Amino acid sequence: MKALNYILVDVFTNQKFGGNPLAVFEETGPLDPGLMQKIANELNLSETVFVFPPTKPGNTKRIRIFTPRMELPVAGHPTVGTAFLLGHENWTVTREGVNEWILEEEVEDIQVYVHKEQGKMTRAGMKQPIPAFGDVFSDREKAAWLLSLSPGDLHADLPVQTVSSGVPFLYIPVRSLEAMKKIKFRNDVWKQWFADRPETQHIYAFTLETVNPDFHVHGRMFAPAMGIMEDPATGNANGPLGAYLIQHSLVPAKETGLYEIRSEQGIEMGRPSFIDIRIRKKGDAFEEVRLGGACVKVGEGRIFV
């Protein structure tokens, strides 16, 4: 039997057993996509990453990302976690300060970076594709039903809207933390009204009330189409979330054209996750979206195939 080695890392946390757990399989020979999907289903984490040699000169690695049910063209916490391990496990040369590399993903080449201080990886992050705004979902009553809430629990002045940085998410603005705690995702409503359209399959509910006073937004993500009933931390949703907040004038600029947003997620799941979002905007155009956070190595394992 062939053995495949993987590392388990918690992403967007500085504490073990917080954040979003991720399995990253070390570089190996070619693997059949069907086998990779079976392994991701076996581990049953939100995402599992497989690392391969790059196909383009100058790039660092190529990665493929799988949820228990499907392959993703890009994802945030797998990309950030893999970047962290590039330095932590000496899979590439690192130096003190900021290190930048390029990972090949299905959607495009993604710039990643890590901070190394006194020989340790302290933070990791990625540059995301520029968010694209989709349609407003007009049936707010169905959006509320989906979360087992009443229409009055939604923020009256904000739209239910799709935004995407490679994977679309439907953002549902909720009025309060109290309402966020009451959310019970309804699969029956999702299957009837949301599941058939890619732009409404993946759901991100958020409120501007936060548990931590120095944060800007509190979120919960539900993606049954990916085999994820709830996700502790969703990097690929938080970049577009930051763009949504800026587009609707919900966060102040740190300086002209620069926004720094702190997002909390996973608290209702007992896995607090903290994501830093940094966005540059010039006029009406978003120029750059970066997000990152701390990561912690948790363990190692082997799968026999």
C-alpha cells in the first residue's frame, strides 16, 4: 500500500482547536482526482489540500482543494494554511520578515505571504481575486426562512446579495448577535429555493454587532452543496464580505482608499476564528484584496491507498 502523509493545521487562530482545521497532503506524485475526493470525504474537514510541483517557472507550488463533496477552484483558509506550512515545514526557503510566493490554483495563480519572526511563522495570508458583485436576492422572506428567522431579523437597509472572488456567496445581513445565535439552517428551504442556482448555493449570514469590541463584523457560513453544514472560518467568503461592507459604506477607511477590516466567525461552533481583511479601492474600483491571520500546526497523519 502507498502511504500519503498529511499535516493538520488550524487556520485563522493562534490557539489549537480553534479556527478552521485543514489537512494538507505533502507533495507527492500524480494522484487521481477521484482518489483525492475520496480522501477529502474520509477526513470530512471543510477542505483538504493536495500539494504538487508547479507547472510554471517562478511559481512555488500547485495545489488542489477539495471539500467532502466537491473540488473548489480557489478557497481562502486552505490557501492561507498551505502558505503557513510552506514556511513552517521548510517546503521552501524562508527568511526573516515577509516572504511572498505564488501558488497555482484552478481559478488562477494566487500570491501568498507569510511573516517570519525569530525563526517562527507568525501569520499567513493571500491576495484574492477582485470581488464581483452579483444580483440582489429580492425575496427577503425566503432568505429569512432559510435561517429560521423572521424578515424583521434581517437588516432592513442592506441588500441580500451575491458577491464572488471565484466562489459565489449569498450574503444575508442580520440585525443582531441575538438573531445570529438563533439561526438554524433549513435544508428544506435551501433545496427548494436556493440549491439550483450557483449564485445562491453558498450562504453567508453576518451582523455588524460583534462579540469582540475591536472587530467590525460577525459571520456564519453554510454550504450544504460543498458538504459543509457550517464552516468555522471561510477565507474565500471574507474577502467579498469586506467588499460588500465597503460598497455599502459600513466600515470607515483607515486612510484614503485603504480599508482594514476584522472579521470573527465560528464562535457559535466553539471554534473562534479571526480574519484580517485589507482592501484597496480607487474611486469605484476595488484594486486589491488581501486577507490573513494566525495558524497553528496541530498534528500529522498518514492515509494508506
